[in-house]
Amino acid sequence: MTATPLVVLENVNKHFGELHVLRDINLSVNAGEVVVIIGPSGSGKSTLCRTINRLETIDSGRILVNGQPLPAEGRALARLRSDVGMVFQSFNLFSHMTVLENITLGPTKVLKIPRAQATLRGLELLERVRIADQAHKYPAQLSGGQQQRVAIARALAMNPKVLLFDEPTSALDPEMVQEVLDVMTDLAREGMTMIVVTHEMGFARRAADRVVFMADGQIVEENTPNEFFTNPRTDRARDFLSKILTH
Ligand SMILES: Nc1ncnc2c1ncn2[C@@H]1O[C@H](COP(=O)(O)OP(=O)(O)O)[C@@H](O)[C@H]1O
Ligand SMILES: [Mg+2]
């Protein structure tokens, strides 16, 4: 099998005023690959994710999704946004809509899929994230872990080519973290292309093909999880790992 790069970042730079938040980022993610991004707070992980689906612009360099440069605006941008799904720390569900309505909104409004078909698919996806019985509830009636699984189903409903996760379990009570990681692990096994910012090192070891370590807006180290965790090459990575693995 030849590796197909699905997401490519070439010499990407971004500033927030004086702050050089992304420094010459080069990253290529193949179809079916799971890349976990880790690094200290403020290192630019969220900004990196946000540039990939164009929630943030870049100053220089190129980002390609499926071989196409990121469109600036208009219909092409809407299409890109449906190719690149995103799951945030805060679930961002619409509180006045049921779980099922949250999931069918994008497919019916953006993809113009008939309601009956979108509903069937929505129910299938809820099954997949193991909350089929919650379809007609409102987000506030669900636990945090259930809400985050709805957010994952909502992202999947757009048939994305790649899913970005930005600390999807950081806002959850500890007992709900695993149920969300289990769903993500299923997706990884099924071949979904995923870029995941997380502090869950167990997930990284289990599900990642590659770990990318960022510090100060740079990719400092990239390796297989096994190599990275047992044999980090840089002082920055060693220091970071000693802080997160010992508490
Ligand atoms: N919209 C913004 N305006 C100005 N500075 C920002 C903005 N978003 C993030 N930053 C800064 O950019 C740096 C990287 O932030 P972020 O990408 O959120 O890092 P991480 O996700 O790794 O914690 C931080 O110093 C943060 O304060
Ligand atoms: Mg962040």
C-alpha cells in the first residue's frame, strides 16, 4: 500500500502580534494514520488544529487537505470544513436541540441530505458511539462523557476525511474519560484518519501510529509511541514526560 498524505503542512508560520506561535511547521498525515500531538500548555497545539480547518489563518507556508490547498473562503471552504471534522474540549452542542437534531443539522443543511436519510444515519452513529438510547434527549440531560460522544457522532455525520480532536477529555470528570477514549480507539481501529491533541498517554500508546511533541510553536520530536515514551531524544521531551507521567 502506498501512503497517501491526507493532510500536509509545509513550512507553516503564524504569529499572534509579536508572538510567533507556529514556527516552520512541517507535518504530513497519511490516510488512516492516527497522530497524537502532545506538549506543554501554550506550545501551539490548539492553534495548529485550528489552522487545519481554517478557523485560523496562517502567515506563510501551505496547508493541503487531500492534495488541495486550503481555500480562503466561500463554498470551497464550506466543503473543506466538512472534510475536516473537529471535536473540541467544550462539546459545543446546541442546547435547544435534541441529540439527534444536533447530529442531523449539518447533513441536512450543509450536505442537503434528505431528513429521513440523515435521521437513519444519525441513529446509526449514535449506536456507534454507544448512546442510541439518548437520541431524543437534550444535551443538558446527558453526562459530559455522553455529550462528548454526541459531538463525535455529529462530526462523523459530515463524513469527514480526517477528524481533529483538541483535548476532547480535558473537561470531563475522571470517570467519563475512558468511555470517550474507547470510542476514539474504535474509530482509530476502523481506519479513521485522526489528529488528536491529548494528555492521555495511555490512549497515545494504544492508538497512535505517531506521537508529535511540540514546544514553543515548534515540532521538537516525532516518533512511534513506543520509541517516544521509552526513549525521548530531547531534553524538552524528557522534561515534559517526567512531569506528566509522575503525578
Ligand atoms: N487568538 C489568540 N490571540 C492571541 N494569542 C493567542 C490566541 N490564541 C492563542 N494564543 C496564544 O498562542 C500560544 C499558543 O496557544 P495554543 O495554540 O492555545 O497552545 P496550546 O493549545 O498548546 O496550549 C499561547 O501563548 C496563547 O496564549
Ligand atoms: Mg490547547
